[in-house]
Amino acid sequence: MTTGLLDAPAHLPQITIGARTIPVQLPNPRDPRLKLSAVVVTIHVLGQTLLDWKVSIAQIAVSMVFCAAVECGLSFRSSGVLAWPASGLLTGSSIALILRASGTRHGDWWSLHGIEFFLLAGAVSLLSKHLLRPGGRHRFNPSNIGIVWCLLVVGPNHVFAQYLWWGPSRIGVSLAYVVICVGALWVLRAVRMVSMAAAFLLPFAAVIGAYALLGSSFVAIWHVGPVSGLEYWADIALSPEVLVFVFFMISDPQTAPKTARGRVAYGAATALIAAALIPFQATEFGIKVALLASLTVACALVPLLDRTVVRPGLQRARLHVRPVVLAMAVIAVAAPLDTALLAHNAQIVLIEKGQSGARTAQ
Amino acid sequence: MHADGAAAASGRQPVRATLALLAVVLSALVGGNAFGLRERAFGSESPQAHPVAVSRAAGGAAAATRTLLKSQPWWQAVGTYDGAASTTTGAFSVDGAAINWRVRWTCQQGHLEVLVPGKRVVSAACPGTGTAYASRSGRQQLAVTASGSWHLQVDQQIDVPLVEKPLPGMSAATEIAHGALYRIDQTGSGQVLIYRLPDGRFALRLEDFFVTANSDLDVQLTRLPRPRSTEQIKPAPRVHVGPLDITAGSLNMILPAGVDPATYRSVVIWCDRLASAYAGAALTQG
């Protein structure tokens, strides 16, 4: 999710450990990540209390603490500053917001079942942030690439993404929509991403509607029979999970283009990539991976968007084929390709029908 | 802060970036399950299809039908052996995919001892009865030492679906009701068909069905038109049709004498231990 770092203040407080004085960067009340964290934590509370989410408090806490500790350590190693790990905490809580370990049941509050997958996703998230830095900045949304990696590499036997349908509780789902929409206004205005969100949602809803009219369907463990027609459109285009993705994940200003026009192009491009990957998928698992992978691809394309949409008149810089650029290219190709291969996986259909694996309906 | 850090670490960046590239390429290959890498690392997710069972007794005709589905483990008869003195039984074969196998024994007098190769599974005074278990698959023989009459029943435990042929007399002309299984508390899919057999009995057939596996499931008829929840079904009058020891495939059941299916409007797969309705099917007469 949105994980940008603010500039460090000129004069930092310090702590002394032995003979060493270490500058400390405390949380900044103006940091927009605090707003986002508040929204994410509120959604987590709803998930635990009203939405019967299959993620434990222990999984959430360990994911957050692990990512915070790694972020803190990497940041200290590179800058010598002991910084409040706002990004790490947000990455950990975002992973726990979306990633699920098959077999975890709602109400197993302290279960560490499948915690290794949360840690793997967290490690990949933070490593991508600190290793894949062409031009000195990270290009991929950390939690997004960690979750996509986990879903594709670990696979549907062990992990899945939070369902598109958030359960039978009308009060719980209504409250979730209120939190997501109010939170979106609060967060998106602060990072100037409202137009980007609209640029995603409008074409995405239109294309998914076209797929529904053309007879597309998918199977999901929480639904009897295939989801098709109006349900297909509503369960994808209006899913709170999709809104969370658009409002709080795509909107990371650190990995998006810097200009308003670039951000609109970026939102529309992400929507079109998602729409291009979704029709191959006959399962909810595949659709969720397609959605998430669309952002991975879009992030890799941001430098191209910057050149072609934002500054088309600028002289093109020579393309240096370096390992980090190659890595980004491999990710941009492999994420959609591996996602497309899920369409041929018969086991996912059995899992979504509840006929195999450890997952259960909501 | 990050720019400073990046500058300080610039000397190490090519090495890190190369390692990151290798990790990305490896992830791409595993993510696409190239060369079966994901299955090797995280377990098989698309197991090989296996042949279904075609009878409650082993050794039936080889089935062309193959499936990925698994049933609740069930006991398939392998053979029965009787005698009145010490002997070695004929050879029998335990399926390589069997979970284990058992010998249910009874004896009338003296002492009974039964050995499978390398293991004594029964040593008991008679008269008596009991069950012994073994796990080695393949060709087996039982060495029996006895001084009186004895009876052995060998079964293997398997978890493949059972696909029984329709009973004689089950046809479109004799079908009197049908419905489709749907989920209530657990997964349920497939068709329910009820027939009047030529001898006047009623029979129920579950066709190409799957119900979430558990022990203690049974098939019941209710007068509810389309039951939707356990709470709705729990107080309703129901009649027991038969135990559902196999939870995938196609099965036949004879309705108990005196039960007229025309007076019932739905079928429920009920778990007595959990007091839970796993699945239901609304019946359409005719």
C-alpha cells in the first residue's frame, strides 16, 4: 500500500547507546501514512469482529512486527538513523489485510498457522523495495509485489487472497464500505490520487460489465454454482476488496507517476491490464491474482508512462540494460504470464468448489 | 534519507541487483510452475487423476473413469476365508493406494493365530471376535493356525469415489422424482434420482455427487420443500434412508420398506455427530 517516506527533519532527537549516539526519527503527525494506517487498522477490526475474516490477530501482529523490524534494520544500516518504521508497519498490515493462509479459521485469534507465508511475502516486499531501485527509488508497491509473489510462487494449495465477497453480515459489509469510502476521501485527497482512482474504476467497471454481458463467469468457494451475469459484474467491480486495492494500494505516491496527467494514465493503464488478465480466469483465485498482478505490471511501466505521457517532448535518455532494469522487465512479463497459466490449473477449480484443499466458505 | 543511503551503498548495488535479478528469474519460473518447480517446492497441487472404484468389493472391472476427487475413506471388501484347521489362505491383493487394510475375525474353539508375512496380527483364545489392521500393500497371504472353525473377512480402506452402475430397473421410465444437491453447511453437488423398481421397492440414486467428507453422514428425506439451514431442518420430521459412508461418486440406496417418497419433498445429507445439514436437494416429482 502507500508507503512513501517523508524527508527527515533537519534536527533529529538522539539516543545514546554505550559510546554511540544514534539519531531517532519519530512518527510525523502530518505523514499521510498515519491516515492510511488508521483506515487499514479499522478494516482489520471489522474483519475480526463482524466480517469473520480467516486471519488471526497473531498473523496480523507478526506480519507487522516482522516488516517493521526489517524496515527498521535496513533503514538504520543505510542511513544510520533509527527511524519509526511507518512503511514497514503499513506493509505488514497491508499483507495481512489481503493475504490468507489456507486452513486458518475465523476465531483462532492466536493461530500462527501459515505464518511463514506472511513472513515470505513481507521479506519479498521489503527486499524489492531496497534492491530494485533503478534511479535510486523503488518502483514496485512493496505489499503488492510481496502478495503477488506469494500467491503465484507458493500457490493456491497454501495461500489465497481475501475473498471478493466480504460475507453475509449486512452491518459488517455496510460499515466496511463506509470506512473504505470515507477513508478513501481522507487519504486520496492528501496524496492527490482521486483522479487516478476514478481513472481506474470507470474503465474497469465498464469492461467487467462487458465481460458479464458476454457470459463470463467464475467459481468461488463462497458461492453455489458459477458467479455470472449481474453478480459477476457486482462481485468484481463493486467488491470492497477491489475498492481497497484501488484506494489504498494503487494510490502509493512513491510508485505512481508524479503528475496529475501521468496518474490518470497510470490508473487507466492498471485497469486495462487487469481487464486484459481477468477474462482468462474461471476462478476467484485467478481473478484476484490478475487484479493484483495488474498493479505489478503497471508499476514496472511507470517509467515508460513518465516518458510517453508526462514528458513526451523530452529527449529520450539512453536505455542502460542493467540487472535491476532486467529484473523489472522479467517481473513485468512473468507476473501476467504466470497469472495466465493459473487459468489451466484444474486444482484451483476443485479448491473453489470446496472439493479439495483446506479452504472453507465464509 | 534514502538518497544518502543509496549513494553510500552504490558500490554494492550491482552485486545486489544481480542477485535480485536471479531471484526474480527463479521466482518467475516457480510461479509459472515451470518444470514442476512449484509442485516440488510446495507440494502437488494438481495430483494425478486416479481410477474410481466400481464396486464395494475389490477386483471389479477396470474403470475407464478417472477423477481427482477424494471420498471419505471407506472399507472395500477384498475377500473372505473360512476353515476349521491350520492353513494358508489364497493370495489376495491390497491396492497400492489403500490407506490400510484389516482382518475381521471370528473363531469358535481353541486358539486362533493369524500371520501376515513378518507380522502376527491375531493371537486370541476362542470363541472370540475382533479386528486386526495392517498397512503393507501388494500381494498378501494369511497364515492361519487354528484348532477349530474360523472366519476371516479382509477389507482395504480407500478414499477414491465409488461409481456404482444403476440398479436393474432404474431408467427414465421408472424415475419418480429428481433434484440437484446444493450446499447448506458444507459443499454438496450432483443429482438425486428416485426410482420405483420393478419389484415395487423404491430406490434412491446419488449420481455424480460430491459432499464434503466426514464420517457419520447419512441420507434423509424430509417434507420441507427446499431446506436452507440446519436450524430449519433440525426440528422437521425426517426419515432415514441410509448411511453415506462414501462421499463422492454415484451410489444406489434402497429406501426402507414403508417409506413412500411421494410424500417427501427434499433430501438432506445430515451429519448426526455435528447435528449439521451438509447439503440438500429439493425433489421434483415425476
